[in-house]
Amino acid sequence: MPSSRTPRFRSLFVQFAASGLVAVVVVAVAATFVLRWAGQRESVRDARRITELIGRSVIEPNLTRAVVGRDASAFAGFDKLVRTRVIGGPVVRVKLWRRDGTIVYSDKRQLIGSRYRLEGDELRAFDSRRVDAGISDLSRPENRFERSQHKLLEVYMPVRAAGGAPLLFESYLRYSDVAARGRRVWLTFAPAVVGALLLLWVAQMPLAMSLARRLRREHGERETLLLSALNASDVERRRIAGDLHDGVVQDLAGTSYDLAVAADGAAAAPRDQLASVLRRGATATRQSMRQLRSLLVEIYPPNLRETGLEAALNDLAARVAAAGIDVHTEVSAPRASDETERLVFRTAQEALRNVRDHAGATTCSIEVRGTSAGVELVVRDDGRGFEPDLVARRRADGHLGLALLADRAESVGGTLQIESASGAGTTLRLWLPT
């Protein structure tokens, strides 16, 4: 018996749908993280662009020698310009540095003229045209006035004052504003991505239903085939046991009885009577040997590979001929692969068994023809025949001998066809590719 029951359609569908939904959730979460990272990256890029725009259009053109030299009038005008056009929105602090770490200008006047140690990235920025950004270290002393902001994005770039003096322009932006801008970016795309994934999942539901039905059907067919194979094996064993009991065993029992009687009366019996008993015993023994050989051929044809398909089919034909049916065998095919010859033999064996047991035929022919494309087996009889729907009914009832062989032929690219009509005999055709 099969070890598992055929799975229910609902269970298979739920499993498929659940696994698909889990995949959608995983992809959606991953896509959300990617979009969030991309949004933050884009917002930082925007902050760098804003700082560069301020530096090139506002700071650098107005950095005169008077401003750098801290002329009171010029410095006041520059400070007013920064406070009205730069400070505000996300920008909360502005600083201008010399290479030696001196703060030339800041909107926080207490920092002007102070000197602090610059980091390596900031020093390298003097010699490049790049705009760099990073989270500001608010624990440093020059950032003590920004600590109330909690978290700032520090963007810096090199600028040149009138006369060519290199300075470093730094702007400090609220990180919350930068993060909010990034959040708006990824939230714009997230619903579309998640919606597309959900639509894809919904679109897969018909496919899930189809696959669940197919899997359930194939599972049921495999169980049916397994049960049929087990039943066929059991029926075959019972048939062989019946043949042995009703044939060979009975014949040998009678022979042994005759020989025992002859042995008991051997001293007084005439020589010709004793010789007759011994000849009958020898004949019965040879007949039993032929029956046993036929049974062995049906179980496994030992001469199929050794002497060829024709000899093995002749052995099958002999068993049918013993039932009073005139059998003609013709093999004109060249040697084929072991698998092909085994399938031809098993199909002929099943066909001849049906002829012997069910057809009521008087003649039967077995033809095996070979071409460059394949091998064809044709078995014909002049029996009573049957209606075409009988094969389907017998398969539904569990009689799957030829049906299993048809499936096997189909699996290797061949075909098995049965042509019959009531009172018109039966023709079986098997074609297998070489």
C-alpha cells in the first residue's frame, strides 16, 4: 500500500499561496530597505548639491580681500548676505576655514578667529574640487554650539577668496530634514513596488490552482500505478502458483505414482509392461520440463539477450500453441538495445496471454519489423475481439497490464495501439524508436 495519502487540493493551494505570499513579503521588505537606503543616499547627494550651489553662487563671489581681512564694513555686508540667503531651512550653521585651522567666518561670532585642528579629509579637501559630506562630530570643541541640534550633516567644499587664498566652506544641515527628504523619496516608490508585488502574487493564484490540481492528479496516478503494480505482482505470483499446482505438480505426482506402482511390481511384471510405464514416465517428465521452461520464460527470458528476440518469442508462442492456437512468429528486425527488446518481449507476452485466456482465437501471428527509425511489434488474432471502450473500462477496474506497457512505451517516445471490433479479432501495434 502507498505510504501517504493523496494530498487535498485545498492544502496544496494554501501551501503554494502561503509560500508565494512569504516570498512577496520578503522581497517587499528587502525592496523597502533598498529604497530607503537609496532615498537617504539621494538626500545626501541633494545636500551636497545645495552646499555646492551656495558655495559657488553666494560664498565664493563675495569673498573679497576685505572680507577675509575682516574689514568691518565688508565683513558686516558678507555676514548679512549669509544670514539672509544661506542660513535658514535645513542649513543651521556656516563656517569658513583657513588651512591652518583658523575659522575666518561663522554665523556664530564666538567662533571667528578661533583655531582648531582639522581632520585629514578636511585638509585633503583644500586640494580637490570635491564636495564631501558626513555626520558631524558634535563632541568636538568647534561644534559645541550645535550640540542642541542632536544630529547634523556636515558638508564641506573648497572655495577661493579674491586673490586666490584657499578656504574651506562648511555648511551644517539638520539631519532630520535630510532624512525626511530621503523618506519622501522612498515612500514615493514603495507603494508602487509593493503593489506590483501583490499584483504579481494575485496573478499567480490561477497558476497555483492549476499546479495544485496537477500535483494532486499526478500523485493520485502514481498511487494508482503503485497499487496496480503491487496487485499485478500478486496476481502474477498466484497465476504461476496455480499453473505449477494444476500442471507440473499434478503431472509429476501422477508420474511418481505410476513409477512407484511399477517399482513394487517390477519383479513379477512383464518386461514390455515395465518398459511402457518407464516410457510414459519419461514422456510426462519431459512435458513437465517444457511447462517449467515456459513458466521460467514468462518470468524472465534468459535467452533474450543470448539468442535474440526471435527465440524468446518462440518460447512464448509455444505456450500459446499448447492451448490449441496456431501461432506464427516472424522477426525481421536487427538487434536493438536491451531496454527496447525487453519492452517488445513484455508487450508480446501480455498480448499473447490475452489471446490465450480471452480471445477465443484459433490463429495468431507475431511480427517484429525494424527500420532505421524504430522497431514495430504487431500481434494479430482471429478471436472474438471487443469494443474499443472495453480497454478504458478494464483500466478503470484496475486491469492495467497493457496500460502500464503503453505508459512505458510513451515514456521512451513510442506508441502502443490496439485495434479491435466485436467479432473481428484484435491487432496490437507497438512502435519504439531506436
